[in-house]
Amino acid sequence: MFEFGRELKRLFGSDSLNAPRDGLTGGDASLLELLDLKMIAQEGRAADIAAGRVGAKDKAQRRLESAIIWREVARRSGDAAALRKAAATAEAAAEAFGRDRRPDGWARARCEQAFCAMLGAELFGDEGLNAAADVAFRDARSAARGGLSLPLADVGIVAIEAREQMATGDAQAARIAAARFAGPISGLESLTRRCRAARLLAVEARLVLADLLIGWGARLRDTELLTMAHDEADRAADGLDVAYEPLSWARAVALRGQALSLLGEVTGEVEVMAEAVSALAEVVSELSREQSPLDWARIQTALAQGLQALGEAGASERAYEQAVTCYDRAAYVLKNAPALSLRAFGASNRALCLARSAELSGDLTVLDAAESAFKIELTAIAAKRDPAAWALLQVNLARLYEARMDITGLDRGERASAAMALNAALDVFGEMGLRSLSAIAADALSRLAGGSTATARSPY
């Protein structure tokens, strides 16, 4: 799948005398997928040099191209410094365009600033960045006269509003949000003849929609929303050339596999879950870790989730062991990026798999390893910086205490420790308005209470 990219690397390696001064892509963002992470970082540095050259033509456009490249570096690596560089370069591009002098260029640069903020919110769990992105998208929409900026701004505004509604919205709200994507996606697709980048941007918009529908469908356990997500990801993948657009293809097929896995989990159909696991395993085997370490880790995590669901459905210790292996592979990539939300999610679910495996085998050694992993993760997370991840770890640590009592039939202080962790988590979930997570914690407290007079503290 990455043969053409490898050929480019051979022809234009870092030591090659033939390497173009201004990069390999010449500002064409559609070619970035052919470069691996090391090459795309070199491309970013070349774009910076081109934008700073004294005789450079249209420095504003060169800065915008540089910002797009650095955001892609951040997206593939999770590097906060690359993301900050992308945002700063996009801001410099906006200043160079000028809102009154070149409003469409200014609007496109503001959209790029907003996409940097959205990526930061996704990678690091900082919801304040979504608010900043919303402001930037609305600025871009008000200034845009046409071109890419208007549909891009609309996609961003709808995506941010949908994420805000997800915590409390119902299935009808999800369908309304999905319908609002139709106009901007159609607008991007209509621009494909005039602008090569528009085609992949339309695919990206479909992937944003599919991801939102997966999140909404998983929260509501709604098969119709998950089917919509599967179909949207399928449409995105259908028009892609695997040889020339490998990353977009991998992202689309991975989202399709995630939707299928959740569909099987909700309906209880083991065959559907197995099909999803096979599809995700195929993507992992095709995608090179060097091409995009973060995408590779994300797909490993999705595969682990599918195996975890299979383990739960069939009480399969083997499936849980395979899931732990996938989480370990993802953790290898994420070990130097402790701030990433994906790292906390993977560590949490890895420990849950170990807990379920211990319950099935009755092996307390496995449970000890899981408990140690959780406690290490808790020490690495600041409750104020990422309260939701911290609280989720507390819920899962309580689950381990509960599993230990189930296996041993004894309570050596585990019940009190679990209750303390769950009440701390409930306080956080209540303050953040996370009703579904509050329900999970409250249900766990109810299980702990058993036949006693203790009751769960609900924040509502």
C-alpha cells in the first residue's frame, strides 16, 4: 500500500542531492499522504524556508501551506510542539492575507487555526480549544466569499455543536446534526474539479461525521445511528485510491470497523463482532507505523476494543489476552506522550481486560498487574488538567477492587476503597454533566452496596 511513498523516499531521501529545495509536494496537500512521518516533517521545514525566503511569491499562501503540513505532523505524531507551530503559522498566514485585502485567504487561514484547535481538543481532551475553534470558524464564515472556506467553516461549526450536544442529546438530535453535514459536504465535492484538495477535505468531513455518529450511537446504544456511521465511513472509503490516499483509506476503513464492532456489541451478534475484528486486523497489517504512528496506535486500540467486546460476548480469556497485546502495542507508540487522551483510554481498558481475564481464570496475579497499571496511570494524570480521564480511571480501579472481592469472596478493605474511588468519580462526572458516565459509577456503587443501607450519591 505504501510502495509509491517508499519510492519517493528512495528518490528524495534526506541525503539526496536531488531533493527539491521547497519540498516534495510543491504545496499540494493531496500528496502529503504519500510521505511518512519523517519525510513530512522535512516537508514542513522546507515549507518554512520557502515562506521565509526574501524573493518568495505569495508568502501568505506559503505560510498557509506550511501550517497545513505541521498540523498533519501533529495529527500523525501527537506532538504538541508541532501543533503549536501549525497554529502559530496559520495565525501568521491570516495576518499576511489580511481580512480586508484578501478575505478568502484570510478565511482559509482562520479555518486552519480552528482545525488546529479542534485537533488539540481531540488529542489532549481540552474542551476549551473547541470553544476557540468555534470562534475562528464563525469568523471565517463571515469573511468567506466562496471557495473552500465556506463549506469548511460550516463543517467545523456543525461538528463542534454536535460534540457539545452529544452528552445530553437524544437520537433525534444526532440525526438532525448528521443532516446538517449534507450541505457543506456537497459544497466541498462540487469544488473538486477546481481544487484538488477539496476531494480529500470532503472525505475528511465524512469521517468527522462518522466519528460523531459512532460516539453518539455508542452512548445511546442505538443501532440505527451506528448503521449510519458505518455507511458514512463506507462512502468515504469507496472513493479513495489505496495506492495514493493510504491514510485516508485506513482512517475510513478503521471507522467502518469500529461502527461494525459496536453494532455487534449492541445487538449481541458475535459474527458481526468477529467480522469487525477481521476488518480492523487487515487495516493494521496494511498500515505502516512509520507512516503515521498515532493512526497506527489508534487502530490498534480499536482492534483491542473489538477483541474486548468478543471476550465479553463469549467469556473468552484468549480474546482478552489478544486485546491486552493490542493495547500494549499502542502503548509502545504512546509512551512518550502522556498527555494524549488515547493513552489514558488505552491504559484504562487494558487494565479492564486484565481484570476480566483474572475473573475468568481466577488468577489473582493478573489482577495485581492490572491494579498496579491503574495506580501508575493515576499518578501520571493531573485531576485538574484532565478530570474526565482521572475519574474514569477511578471507576475502573473500583472495578478491580470489585473483581478481587468476587474472586476471593473476602473483603479486606476493597469495598471501602472502591466506594471512595467511585464517589470521587461521581463528583467529577456530575460537575462536567457526563450523565452516561455518572450512571456507570452510580450502578457500580449500587452493586457494592448490595443488600446494605448504603446508597449511591447521584449528582442529579
